[in-house]
Amino acid sequence: MAASLIVRYWVTKPEPQLQSYDLRVEINSTTDMPEEVFVMHRGVAPALRAGEEQTDLFQCIADPVDLEEFPTVAPDLANEMPYYRVSDITLSFRSLSELEEVRTLIDADLASLITALKAGDSLTQYAVVTHV
């Protein structure tokens, strides 16, 4: 597998009077892997307004096991595990430096995912067992 991806980032236009900055991250295209690499946790973030339901929270970048186990549709919390995967996320930060730090971490985690997927292509024999 020659896993690869193209990721695009969008940020709020920097202005000194802003109290928060948004970072939107989108997997634009992939090769030999799914685009949905962002793991979401269903119903754990506080509601944005009083009386509304809790919202979903970005949990992490998927690893190869997550890609196999977590669906790409939001789960029914009464019957399923609360995790699923999406291809884009939007995060808010108090400062541009915090935004840039997290963007760097996301890049590193995406690179680690690609490395792990490629490593699965080069399996070596671990054991041979004979049962009689």
C-alpha cells in the first residue's frame, strides 16, 4: 500500500482584536487509505447554548486500528460505541500561537499514520507453528 494524503488548512484572518481563531483541517484526497482520519467522540462536548444537546468532540487522529474499527457515520449512542471518523474538523483557539502549535501536532500525527500504514505492507515472518 502506498498510503498518502493531501491535507488543507484554513485559518481565521489574523486581527489583533479577535478573541479566538479557527483552524479548519480537511483531508482533500487520499491514496490507498480512507479520507476519514479524524476520530470524533459522540455527545461529550458541552452544549453551545442552554437547552441544546451536547455536541461531538474531536478526539484524535486515527491510527490503523481506528481506521478498521470506527465507522464513518455518527453512532446511535444507545446501541453503539461513541466514536466515529470524519474527513474534516474545525477547532477554535485563543491565540494564533496555540493554533500553530496544534497544526504542527496534527501534521506530525498524520505523518505517523502514513508511516504506520506503510509499515503494514512490509510484514516479516514471525513464527511457524505446527499443530498435530
